[in-house]
Amino acid sequence: MLAFTNANEKMSPTVIGAGCKVTGDIKTDHTVQIHGTVMGSVIADTIVIGRGGKVVGKIVAQTLFLHGALDGPATVGTANVFSNAQMVGTLSYHTLNITGNTGLECKLAKRKDK
């Protein structure tokens, strides 16, 4: 089933599908779901990197759900890291939730700003 939005729709997500590769930066006030590959920075309210998804670049978000791979720094309010997730870089967070065995090879930095 396809989801369509119109000019009155204010909360439509950006979805990068499996097998899709985007080179460049993504910036939105809403949600970005990444199931393919993004080579660039991603700035959004919520970022979901799905299993099989990968970001090579900087992440800035209020909420991050990491199921896939992230190669780069991340500055987030809440980081949710799930089993099989992989990350290289610095994860700067207010709240960190880790579930299961992850492949974190990153520096963890608790944010002190509000």
C-alpha cells in the first residue's frame, strides 16, 4: 500500500528504502527512516536507521533508533541502540538505552546542555 500526502499533511516521514543510496545531506523537522544508505549528514527530529540501513556522516536528532550502522558522530537527546547495531564515532546523548549485544566502537559522551 502506498502512502500519499498533501499540502495539509504536516508530519509525513522521509523514507530511504532498502537498496537506495543517497549522497548528500538530509534536513527535516520530522522523521527520517533509513533502510538504504545515506552518505552525508542527517538532521531531523527522529532518525530511524533500520536493519540493513547505513549512514556515513553526522547525525543530529532529538531521538535516534539505531538498528543498522552509523559511521560518524551523533548528537541526540535520546539514543536507542538495538542488538546488531553498529556505530563508529562519538555518540553525544542526554539519555542512552542499549538493548542486547551491539557493535558499538564509539566514544560515549553524556550531554550536559539542556
